[in-house]
Amino acid sequence: MVTLNSRDSRPIYVQIVDGIREQIALGILAPGEKLPSVRELAGVLAINPNTIQRAYRELEAGGWVTTEAGRGCFVRQAPENAGRKDALVRSLQETAGELRRLGLTEEDLIRLITKGGTNHA
């Protein structure tokens, strides 16, 4: 289902989220399809179940899956423009990281994003 890369700088839960979102966006995982249980996927990937739980919560918050008490986690229809949104978020994260390395503070970045300001240090 999902493969983890130990050389990837992203946290494990993010790799899981990204892998499942990609599979949903590509139609590999269909709407209504049940995801493996937290324990099952944790066993397959040999990681802590809390990591899987965090990934599933993130997917649910983003509208990618829905959790039904006692039944499990199920795939939803990929959110409209999901692929484009993910690409833009990754681009923003990379840009923000580079701006931080160049000396902008977190407050500067927030001001730039929320107010569209161009006045920076």
C-alpha cells in the first residue's frame, strides 16, 4: 500500500499521508474502499500505531477519508483540485524554508502570507 523511505526528510506520518493521497488522486484507492486498520498497517510497515493514527487523522481533516466508529477508515472522493493544492502547499513549504534560511522570521512569513505584504527585512 504505502512505502516508506528512510532517506526521506519528511516525517513518517507525512510520507504515509502523501502516499495515500497520491493513491486516492490516481484512483488506485477508490471512494468507499476501506483502508487497513491502524494496527494492521502499523504491523505491515513495522512502525508505531500512533504514527498511523496521526496520518489517518490528517487525511480525515483534509477530506480524503472518513472514519466510521467501529467500522474503520474509508476513502472519500478526492477533494476537487487536490493534486494542485498539494503541489502548491509543497512549493510554499519549500519557499518558506528557503526564506527562513535567508533570515526572514516566522512572523515575517505569516505577515507576507496573510496580508500579501511585500515589505520585508
